[in-house]
Amino acid sequence: MPRFPEPEIEPAAAPDHALIGTVRHALAESAEINTKDLLVSAAKGVVHLTGAVRTLHEKRAAGRLARAAPGAAGVENDLVVVPDRQPTDDEICEAVGRALGDYPDVDPARIGVRMVQDGTPYLAGKASSAMEAWKAADIAARVPGVKSIVSEIEVAPGEPVDDVALRNLVVDALSEDPRVDPFAIEICVDDADVYLGGEVEDEDAKLAAGELASGAPGVKRVINELDVRRE
């Protein structure tokens, strides 16, 4: 009886157990994140974060740690911010203002909360550097009940801009829009010029990424080199 070659069967993609373990360990080691209601999964190198955290700062920190894990090709950060009690906009405004006043490196006389709308504080004023503007936004993100942040802070002209701090500001700005995954975008900053690379789902996401990056304090210009993914 003639023998026919066995058909080639592609092995099923195994779950990324090592990557999941690495991310879980990094999150558990962080003093900034409560992992009680946080779930980690992964497929083909893309880390998926689900569940709930108490603050926007925790959500952002979890996303950064996951993206920094060796072997992580991307991050889908679907964590939901659920405080112990959802404060009113007036309470959030007061809490953010108080938090800014308590932080020694941020001058509350120059940076403050213009308003809070549906859990989103609008930060306004002048910062001496992009790092100071980033710190102010990070302080606001730590306040329970803050769902997102709009930064209208102006960086004083002529002041040196720290490219690392500016990149953090751009990442935070991109993370405010569900159409954009900042961890799937290559962000390079050179002398306050921001370069966006990589692929996005559609033209809408590309335009949104460019607009959001342009709005980050201290950005001189945005070079949007994103490609729209072709099916």
C-alpha cells in the first residue's frame, strides 16, 4: 500500500505563559498598583490588561510596566478606573487642587484646575518645563475618581524641554482616546519634535494620534509617520 506524506499541521499557538508571569510579577512588585482586581492575559506577545484599578495613575503605570516586559509586542489596556466611591466633579476639583498644592515641585499658583467635567480635570497654567507639566498631570491622575485628564498647561518659551519627560506627556495624551493605543505606537522625541511611527487600525486613529500628541505641553511639532493597517 502506497504511503502518502502526512499533512503538515501548524501547531496551535500556546499561551504566552512566560510573558504573563513576567508581567504579573512586575505588577505585583510595584508599590503603585493594587492588583487585587487586575487580570493579565497574552496572545502572540500582546498583553491584555482587564479588570479594575482605583486610579488613572494605576492604569497608566500598569500599561507602562506591561509594555516594558521582555517579549511584549504590544499592550491592550482595558483596565477600568473604579474608585471606592465616585466623587462629584466639585470634589475632584478640590482634591486635585489640594494635591497640586501639597507637591513641592509644582507651583499651585501657576498650575491649577480650570474645571472638571464628567470626572475629567482640565489643567491650566504655565510650567517652567515639560517635566513640571508632566508631574502636574501625574499628580492629578493619582486622585481617585479622575477618569482622564486634559492638559492645557503651557511650557514657558525658551525653557529647555526634557525629551524623556515630553515623551511621557505624549504617551499620557494618547492614552486618553480609546481609538489610539499608545503602546502600539513608536514615539520618538528629538529636541521637542515628536515622531510617531508604526501602524494603526484606520485613518481616524492616525489623525487622532497626531492631534493628541500636538496637544501635549512642550511639543514643537509632530511628524506623523503612522501607517494605516491594510487588511
